[in-house]
Amino acid sequence: MHNSMSESLPTGSDLPTALTSRDQWLCWRAEERDGKVTKVPINPISGKFASTTDSETWSDIQTAINQARNGSVDGIGFVFTDEDPIVGVDLDDCRIPETGNPCEWATDIITRLDSFTEVSPSGTGYHVLVEGSLPDDRNRKGDIECYETARFFTVTGDHVDGTPMTVESRVKQLKAVHREYLREDGDSDVSVKESTGDNFVIERTDTDTTPGSSLPDQDLIERAKNAANGEKFDRLWRGNTAGYESHSEADMALCSLLAFWTGGDSGQLDRLFRESGLIRDKWDERHFADGSTYGKKTIERAIAGTDEFYEPTKEGSTAAEGSETERSDGVSSKTSTNRESVRERASDRLERIEELETELQEALDETDRLRSELEAERERRRELEAELGAIEESPESESWLPWR
């Protein structure tokens, strides 16, 4: 609980104009209710309770700051309404205060949204503000929550370096992030239990729809190697990362293949990956603020991103049925809706690639322009130096050169 934040209150210059120009500000006070600390909205003018649905209890930003400076409240907040296009993305428990480093999934979201981002009051999370809209779907899952209306963001003005000082329009990017991190379809319902050492076991719940695997490890590996994409599997299995920008991308590629063949059995997937040539110490290192290891998160993401699983239910099914693109009686499909979701995610990725290619071309064009200007300036300098040399060598110059 914060007793006073007056010394660290933001000013108008610390925040985007998209926020400060709107009279949608209130104050907040941290209070303990039912054993939990709750941020209670406070009217900046009267000091009484405010409501996120009653604009009469809000004010302009300066009034809110002035109220917060007297120490009776813990900070200021911005209210989201249907009248503004602003969406708040709240990322919790993803920043280590001592180092200031975000976890990998938070870095991914912040980078993709690329809009004004600040550190939350607790110092353990982030707030990202964008222009966009949210789908009619769940807007909270795990440590991620999105606000669009009738809610407020605590605002610190503790800007994250490298992010814009403006609230950017990110309609497509917000849609893609929501689908990947908050969507209802494809949710994996798993519970995590720590076992001996740094290894982990993910136990499936009754709501899990993946079939699991009935194949012994060795049989599974043999089928994977003899499948239509067996050459790719074999390269990764032997630890060959050629064709991937990083070792981590190769890890995810192999885990995605193993997720298919193991039927989403995280325990078998983990066991098999540890036998591959890609295994390294990083697999068991804790890279996330919630204590999760790199390996655990990689497996979770691989399973969540897999929409078809191998299921050897028929005798005589061949290893070729394990093709990433083929369907057979040995493949279990979740739903046609889920397949459509995959197509949409792929479309979003392609759009993102096109955006990056456009940005790259613009950067290259700007580089060419600056290079041309630089060369022109260099040529002009050579001409001036030549003129100056000619003047200095002329006897007539002695009568007017100022340094003579």
C-alpha cells in the first residue's frame, strides 16, 4: 500500500496528449478489503468516492494531480469510456523491480503494440495504452487484462524507454495480441506441479481436449523421423539450428513438432526434448517473474499453438500421417472454429511481416536520402576548400584576408 506518491506524481509533460487533453481523470486510494488491497477511485474535486461510470466525479488532469499532492490519496488514474478510442493493456507480475527487466511474453506484447508504455505503481508490471477496440470476448486471462470502458488505469508516468511517448493506433496489433494471449478457443487447461530438481510436470485437467499419446518414446521418434516432414524433425532432433534466427526459435520448432506427436502430453514432450541435441542449461532456468522456467513456457506455448495432434487409433496407420499438413484417421482436430483462428493468426502474422517490410523500405529510403545529402555536403566542402586554397595562394589576398 502506498502512503503517498506526491513526490513521484506524473506531470502533464510526462504523459501523452491523448490522455491529458481529456477530462477523464480521478484519484485513487489503496484500501484493504476482505484481506486484499483494492484501488478505490476518488473524486479529485470533493475527495469522496468516484465512479468510473459517472463523469461528474472526474476532472482534468491538473485537478487530479493537485488533489494527489496533498497526500490524501495514493495516485491518479485515467478513466476509459465509450467516447474515446483508447484501450489499456495491463500486464501484471512480469517485471523484476530490482533489475527492471520484463519477462519474455511481456516483451513480446510491448514490442508488438509499440505505443506509450509505463511501469505500474507496484513496479512489477506495465501499462500499455493504444488506440483500438476489443472483441466481444474475454478480456482477462492470467496476468493480462484489457480495459476499454467503465474502468480506470492507475497512471504513473514512469515511461518505459524505447516505447513511444504517444498513444498509437494499433487496431490490427491489438487484435492479434488479444487472439494469441486472451482468446477462448485453444485454451489449454493445465495445472503445474514442481517435481524433484528443476524439472516440472504439467498435469492435464478434465477439460483438456488433446488426446495424449499412447506411443513409447522410441516409437514416437521413429515415426516422427519417417514422416513427410521427418527431415526437418531429424535436423532439429540432432541439434541443428540452421535456418533459424536463434536457438530459441529452433527450440520452439522442435517443441511444436513434439506437441503434435505426443498428443499434447507435456510430460512426454519435456522428457523427449531433454534427449534432443537442442537441450541446454537454459531449459531449466527461471526466466519469468512467476518463477516459470524457459522450458515450461516453451512447452506451454507449443501445445497452445498446436491445433492437430497425432492419435494412433488405427492399426496400420503410417508414419506419413504425421505430416504437418495432412489429415488422416490418425489426426485429432479440435474444431473448425479453431482452424479458422489459426488462419486468422497466420493472416495477422503476414500483415505484421508486410508492415515490417514497409518500415524497412522506408528506413532504407531515408538512409539513401541522407547518404545523398551527406555526399552533396562533402562535395560542397571540397569546393569551398579549393576556393579557400586558391585565395590563400593569391598575392592579392593579403590586402583583405582578416587573419593577415
